[in-house]
Amino acid sequence: MKRCQSVVFICGKMNVSLCNNGINLDFMTFSERSNRIFTEATRLYHETDHVDAPMVNPYPEGTIENDLFLKNWIDAVQWHLEDIIRQPDIDCIEALALKRRIDKSNQDRTDLVERIDSYFFERFQNIVPVADAAINTESPAWAIDRLSILILKIWHMRVEVERLDATSEHRQQCLQKWETLQEQGRDLSSAIDQLLSDIQSGRRYMKVYKQMKMYNDPSLNPSLYTSK
């Protein structure tokens, strides 16, 4: 597996980011960088296509690239856990174990999105918003979360397009959906870069709200704290 050499952040901008494969991330927008890493993680996951396959993150720990790769890997595993749990003949005990695993995955995913938002918050904390700056209803990291899942949708819809055991009608319908997903990806990528540009220029500002999920917290879930 090809690994990046080293990544150093200075004022939120990558200083050294040339990978062994010759790709220099310095000249990419954040959405371009995210798309490339999400696609890489999706491809690597599907080399084994197994929910228990070990993840080998090619990016240094503590970098935003490492978090982006991990984000998509979590999404890919959960995608397939959601497929497995919907098997009509699944054993009830196995289904319960999968449901608990999916719940944990959701919590891990939320925690990671909030960590990515913290990266942006720190990056833009010294930006002074203009007087009429607007707040966005969605933070940068939650938009990036949607982009990661969209990359997985595009991958799996392409698989349906190329299925030899499917009817031509099915493949044609999936091709149309795949093209729509590609358009959504372009639009979402553009919106993410525009949002980051607006925050950096002070036209918009961001707040980091914790999701405060209640079902995983024994002190907030009535089914848990009333059973003690």
C-alpha cells in the first residue's frame, strides 16, 4: 500500500503533502481532498469487502487526512452491517448483536464528525465575522459526512450498473441513478468549498453543537435508567 510521507499543518494549510504516488494535495480544495481520500478508503475496504477486515490508514495520526480516511471506513463498515441485518433469515441473536454494533458505529461516527468540526473551528477561530454574517444550518463536518456516504452510494450504484445477472432495465435505471448521484456529488462538493470560503472570509460563521445522543447514555435513556 502506498503511504504518504508526512503531513504538516501550518495555519490550517498543508505544508508537506506529497505522497509516494506523486499526488500533491497542496493544490486541492478541501472537497477535492475529501473526495480523493473517501474514494481511496472505499476502494481499499472493498478489496476485502468484509466488515471485520482490519483498517490500515495510510495517513499519519493526528492529521485531518487520517480522520477523513477513518470516517469513510466507518461509513463503509456500517453500510454493510446495515445490509447484513436486513437479511430476512437472520438469526435473532445475531441481529441483536449487529444492532448493538451499529449503535456503537453511529456513536463513533458522530464523535469523529465532531472532531472534524473542531479542526475547522480551530482553523477559523481568529476570523472576525462581518457585521451581517450569517450562520449556516449545517456545520462543515456534517456536510463532509454526507459527502462520505455519497461516495459509498456512488460506488455501490456503479456495482449495480455493472451487474451481469441483472436485467438491462435494472442496469439502465441504476445508470440514471448513478448519474444523478454524480451530479449530487459535484453540487455538494461545490457547496462545501463555498461554505469554507465564506467562513474564512467572515461572510458566515460556525458554531460547534454536540449531537448529545441520548439513547447511548445510561443517564438519559429511560429504558436504561429505569431498569436499574
